[in-house]
Amino acid sequence: MSVLFFFTWCESSSLGEAIRDSRWLFPAIESVHLLGLAAIGGAVLVVNLRMLGFGIARQPVAQLWRDTWPWMVGSLTVMLTSGVLLFTSEATKLYYHDAFWVKMISLLLAILFTFTVMRRVALADPAVRPLWSGVAAVVSLLLWSSVGVCGRWIGFS
């Protein structure tokens, strides 16, 4: 079974057709998707800027991580759910779009990095953290920015 066959099947599903044929469904789902991106972007930005020495200096990184964690998980759930719905409506187009593949790889790497390395560095003892905080924050910002930029690249090309 080829991947293209799966993409074609998704697009020709009743869900894909309903979203594609509706005048308002795709834009409504995309709006929710972008709100999810904005929420996770805000949470990631707050933590990463703090790890770089900017932002909310009065709050320890570990506490800031714990405070933003529900926003990260919740908005990621919204983004993944709405993203799958958007995907079903134009899967074949996405199969041939390089930005889609870069976005999916960046998203996978960003999720893995956030749930493993970022979590460990953010919750580590502050005395151990200085160099790794900066490196982790820069990598995290690059990965999540790639997800957003590639998403916009898909939308505008």
C-alpha cells in the first residue's frame, strides 16, 4: 500500500468531501487550527524566552514550565485534531507539497524535543541549566517556527 493511496483515500472520504464542499467548514476549522498554533506559540515563546534570560524573570523556569504545560498540551491537541480535519480535505495536494513534508517532520521533531529535552532542561536544577537552557530554547524556537512557517507556506502557495 503506497502513501499516495492513503492520501487519496483520505481526500475521497465522506469527511474530506464534506469539508472541501462546504463554504464555511474549511475556514472555520482553519481558524481553530491557527488559534491552537497561537496558543502553543505563546506558551513555547514564554518558556523559551525565559530560558534565554528574557521575559518573566521573577518566576523560575520550572514553575513557568508547569504553568504553561496545560496550554501546550491543550493547544497541541487542538492543532492535531484540526490539522487532521484540514488534511482530509486536500490530502492529495499536500502529498505533492514539499512544505507539508517539512512541516510534518518539524512537527514530529518539535513534539519529541518538547516532551523530552525541553521538559528535562526546564525542570532541571537551575545551577545545572545555564548553557543547556540557551541551546534547548534556540532549538525549540527553530523547530516550532518551522512548523508555523511551513504551515503558512502551504496556505499561501
